Amino acid sequence: MGIVSKGSTCDVEDCEEVAVRSLNTKKVEDAGLRVNSSGKKTALCKKCYKEWKKATKEDRSLERARYDRG
């Protein structure tokens, strides 16, 4: 069982909602979100996950393009 299925809360500062996704802590910090977690994984609620997606949209599309050349 992962941290989300155990019912953890969002690890972003000033957010106490129920987590729906977990991501690598470094990726979340690189996107500009302030994280309370010190582990490898950070739990994100729906709202914070959406913020992360918007902040990393260009990087993720470039990453996909690199692997789709194939």
C-alpha cells in the first residue's frame, strides 16, 4: 500500500486536504511548491497536483518529445 491509499494529507505547506497522488519530492520542489516532507515521495491533493501540472507542463512535453522520436 502506498502513502495515498493509507489516507495521508497533502504535504504542501498550508494545505491540509486529502492526498490523491504522490510524486518525487525533488520534482515537486523544482516546480516551486513548498513541501513539508523530507522523504523521497511527497503526497499531493487534487488542487496542488493541478498546480504542479501547470508549472511543469512545458518540461513534461519536452521530456515526452525526447522519448517519442523513435
